[in-house]
Amino acid sequence: MNIFFTYALLFMIYSMIGWLIEETDSLILRKKLVNRGFLIGPYCPIYGYGSIFMIIFLDKYLHDPLALFIMCIVSCGVLEYFTSLAMEKVFKTRWWDYSENRFNINGRICLETLILFGLGGLIIMYLVNPFILGMLSNVPSLVLNIISAILIGIYIIDNIVSFKIILNIKLVTNNLMKDSTEEISNMVRNILNNKSYLYKRLANAFPNFKSLTKKITRKKINEKNKSIR
């Protein structure tokens, strides 16, 4: 149980670090702070999952920095690609898009971010994680377990609430009848901005999200074909 709670706490710590990275990036590029991520709390779980995967499975490459760098790129790239694909399939929405970046794969991952993931993996494995584990070793097991349980409980509740909000976005998108992806994205964003703070936060967190239009466009084309006949 101690090992479980330790990994759970590490997951939350790295998710929060990822959120701070996203916030810093937003501040630099957009000149303002935005609560990034589709969850309400200050964490981006994809960073947590990626970090935990590296800590558990890539420690055997610690003796070879180059091999570790490559494996970090591969593992994080696969994670980001399939996370994007899964979210798109479930919510019918593209949450990030690297199509304008060079050397991208279907707009889901790109070489620029993969290199950063590789460098970040080296920093985590050689510097950050040993430091965090050293700090946690000074915390009594009972206190560590309680803190982990509370944070994971909050995280689960956050997932439930955020999932409901995103499903509502999916319903909004499915009810729109437009041909232009950009038009749909703008209309969905406008609808969200007229809702509660949680909806506005999500719209601001992903200002460039693209709603999928295959189903909507197909219906529109069918209607046009029927009218021509």
C-alpha cells in the first residue's frame, strides 16, 4: 500500500508540475494565465502518466543517457498520440493540433514537443525524481498515505465533473449544422462562454480546439444532394 500511495502522490506531483509548465507556456505565448487542461484542478494528468511510466519502466536505461532520451521520446510520443486519438473519439473534439508544426504526425504529435519530452524525461529521471523521493522519504508513511488518498479522491471527483462538462460540449457540437470546422469551433466556444465559469474555463484552456465535422458535414452534404435531386 505504501508503494501504491507513493506512486499516486508522484502522479499528482508530476501532473501539477505539468500544469505549471503549461501555465508558463501560456503566459509567454498568450501573455496571460489560463487554467490549462480539461480538468478543473491545477494538474495535467498526461504529464503524470508519462512520468510514472518512465519511472517504472525506463529506469533500466539510466546507465545510457542517449537510450533513455530516445525511449522517453518514444513513450511520451505514443502516450500523447493515443491520448489525442482517444479524446477525439470519445468527445468528437480535437483538443490540440500540431498540424502547423513541421514534422508532425496527423497533427497529434510533432518533433518539437517530442524533443522537449525527451529532455524533460532526462531531467526527471536524473534530477527531479531522486530529489522528490528523497523529500518523501522524510515524511511519515501514515501522513504520506493520507495526503495521497485525499489528492486522488479530489482528482477522481474532478474527472467525473469535467467528464460531464465535456459530454455537454459533445452534445452542443452534434446539434450544430455547419460545414466549416472553424465556424463550429467558434459557435461552440460562444455557447460555452454563455454558460457557467467551468465551461468558460474550458473554452479558454483550449482556444484553438477543433470540433470534428465528419458526421455533421456528411449530413449537410446529403441534404444538399437531396435538394438537388
